[in-house]
Amino acid sequence: MIHELIHSLTQNEKRYFKLQSSVMFDRTDKRFVKLFETVAKQKIYNEIEVKKACNDKHFPQLKAQLFDKIMESLRNFHSGK
């Protein structure tokens, strides 16, 4: 599901998420950006490769939190429209 969400974003939405995450999230949350970029690079989702790249023992929670942060970013991006 996260793969489909990330690939459905426009370039501007992706850019906004990356900018927002670099400013708003603290250092420990940079793992969200790494997960985002890893999934965005994949044409076909491979969870095993994503887990290896992220090296996070709480991977399911990380994915769920990334989903929430993307949705928050989208709300902020489209709030003026």
C-alpha cells in the first residue's frame, strides 16, 4: 500500500514531503526519508530489499508512521486549495 501511495504522488508532492521532513522531523525521523526514497526507487515493490535498506527492527511500525507522515504532508500541501 505504501508503494502505491508514494508512486501516486506528483513530483511537487514528493518534493514537499522531502522538504517538510528535513525541516520538521528530528534526526531520528530521517529514517522516514530513507524508507520513502527506497520505496520510490522501486518499480515493483520488494519488501525484503526495503527491510534490508532500512535496517529497522520495527519495520511494520515504521511503514505505518511513514504513511501517516505522508498523509500529513499531503494535507499541508493541499491546505491552501
